[in-house]
Amino acid sequence: MKNKGIIFSYVAADWIAAASAWTSLYVLRKKFEAIKYGYDLGFHTDTNFFAALIFIPLGWICFYAMWGMYSDVLRRHRLREIGQILATSLIGNTVIFFLFLLDDELPNYNYYYTTFGFLLLVHLGLTLILRITITSRTVKKIQSRKWGFPTLIVGGNARALQLVDEITHLKKSPGFLFKGYLKINGADEQLSASLPLFGKYPSLPTIIEEHQIEEVILSVESGDHKELENILALLENYNVRINIIPDTFDILSGNVKMTSIFGVPLIRLNTLLMPSWQFSIKRILDIFLSAIALLVLSPLLLIISGLVKSTSRGTIFFFQERIGRNGIPFQIIKFRSMFTDAEKLGPQLSSTHDSRITKFGKFLRKTRFDELPQFWNVLAGDMALVGPRPERQFYIDQISKINPHYQKLHRIRPGITSWGQVKYGYAENVEEMVQRLRYDLLYLENMSLAMDIKILFYTVVIVLKGSGK
């Protein structure tokens, strides 16, 4: 509820700042017209002026949303606010100047510099004042412990006890609201006098859901690295911030970047895969390119539909439940490439010489044309153009037993194509699925728009060559 109220405050402030800056600029432009023509035309409004008061602020709000300026609003701070406002104001006002102001009739070219400078300074100043006011109010409520983030500690050793004691006695709270702790082993009970004990770490998922945990602090001993790996695997499907209390070796080795939260050193695990603006552009490109693909390829889709129907009995499309982002199931859609009831004996992976694949289905798989209907899954929001291939829960359970890090893939939308798909194509067994997983995990750690473009390029090459597997 607090998040929605703060987001509304930011949106309202940004609207007021943008509308006020544009109105001020409108008055200035009228004065410049009076200088050019030698008489005052007076201040008058028209439909263009009122349309601009709607669409200019709306454009700014969409631009801010792309930069992630309305996300995680309780954790925004003033330095970050200033940096983002400076960057967005410079970019946004430059675009507005070239789109709407460059054709103004002014006394001479120097007035263009004045126009741009005036718009930039007024918009920047108003936005800074209003946003910093809202952010400062939020920061003060967190520092005074009126607001905070439900926090769970995993590991009840001496370092955890010291951390809780330090944070509890800080004059300005960093925002941790301790709910309790979980043991890693039987000896981790030094926190029991300060916080409720919820049990052992395997119950992490249950505790996170019951207490709506937002922050997890790990206090792991040097010999508990195997437990640390298991804990991180349990946290993969949950949108929580992960912090680690460093030991002496971590500090002396200098292998980690330390952050100090009001004097309390913690290692913050970076769970941000890409900047917010890149995620926004990625989604916009997914929608745009998928819509274009369905439109341009519609004749080919009709031809394939007819051939699927005429070459074997059964439906044109094949629907199957797959697991998507945040572990949510969805129905993937493909052109049917197998005979009807191909899995009447249970889930089976296809192979190169699979007798269940129709003759035309082999062509579809070689060219990857069977995947074309998934552009609709992209439009529906279940998938992306590029991302790890979605699997069935039956096989996810088997893969996770071998490599529990598979759960990381559920942090993003699955894709029509992926780095693993380019390297391996269709996996014929669980071992190949585990091998393909390495490339999907590498993609996850190196996500970027440039990486997506490269994977799409190689996918097009495979389609044109008909070398898919």
C-alpha cells in the first residue's frame, strides 16, 4: 500500500514539473515572437497547447518508467535521485528541443540556446525539488524505523549476533526489520536471546512467504560453503535482496566490493540482471518485432498450417504446459511436428531419428519453423524473443537434482531462442539439457541488448541454413 502511494506521488510530481516547465517555455516563446515581429501577440492558448500539456508529461512519465524511476520506490535515495534526474533531463529535453522547438521563428540563432537552456533548467529544477522532497520524506521514515523491510537472518553465529546488535543500536536505521533467524547447523543458536528461531535453513521458502521477507542476511562460516550454495539455490525463485556478513578473509582478500550501510559492512549480492531501461527496451522490441513477424510471416504461417493439416492427422497447433517467469506455468504454442498421442506413455524427449516426428515435422524442426507461433506467446507476455528455453516441470525436477542453479532461469521470461538453443538445439536427454543449462546461466549473468541481437543473428543463420537439431 505504501509503494502505491509513493509511486502516485512521484507520478503526480513529475506531471506537475513537466507541465509547468512546458507552460513556462510557452510564455517565453511568445515573448521571443514579440521581439521578432516588433509587437506583443499576447498570451493565448489553443488546442496544440493543451494537447502538449497532456502528451509531454505523459512522455516524461513513460521515459522515467523505462529508467526504473517508479520501481523499488522505498529504496530510492537522494544521490541516486539526483544522478537519474540529471541524466534523464538532459536526454529528454534534448529530444523535445529537436522534435518541437527547432522550427521556432526566433530573432536569431542565439535564442535557440536560450530556449533549450531555459527548458532544461526549469524542468530540471522543478523535478529535483519535487522528487527530492518525496525521497527525503521516505528516507526519514525508514531511518526513524517507522517503515522498513522485513528481514530474515540465516545463521545464528557470533557475527550475526554482533550485526543485529549494531543495527539495533544505530541512531539511523538502514531499514532492516528483523523478524527472526534460521539455523545453518545445530550450533547456530547465539541469536536465540535476541530473535525468534524459525528452524533450519531448508524451511526458507515457507518462512519467506509466511513473513513476507524482503531482505535476507546470510551469516555463513568458512566451512559452510556447501550450505551457502544450497541456501542460494533456495532463494532463486524469490524476489528478496541477499546480503552476506563478510568474514575476515573476505575483507583482507579484496575480492568483493564492500558497501557500508550506515557503518555496517555487508556484501550485497547483485541480483540486477540488466538496467531497468534495457529491460524496458527489450520488452518493447519483443512486442514490436513479434507483431511485425506475425504480420509479415502470415502467408507462410497459413501455408505451414495447411501442410501440417494435410500431411498427418491431428490438430495444426500443439499446446503444452511449460514453466515461465517466477515459476508460473503457461501454455506454449507450436506447429505440431509429431503424430497425435506422441506422449501417451508419458513425457519423452525427442531425438534425431524419433519415429514420433512426422516427415513434415522433421523439416519444421530443421528450420525451426515449428517455433513461429510462439511470437503469440511473446505478445501475451509469457515469453521473450531471447531467453532460456522453457521446460516442463517433469524435466525441471530432474535437472534441478543435478544442478539446483536451474531455478535462476525463472528470474526472466523464457525465450523463443537462446544461447543454449543456438549451441545445442533440441536436447535429446537430461544430460544434454544440463549441458545446455551452462550456456543459459552464462546468458543470465551477461544479459544485454547486444547479447540478444547476437543470439537473434545466429538463430536467423540456423533458420536460413536449415541446420537446426
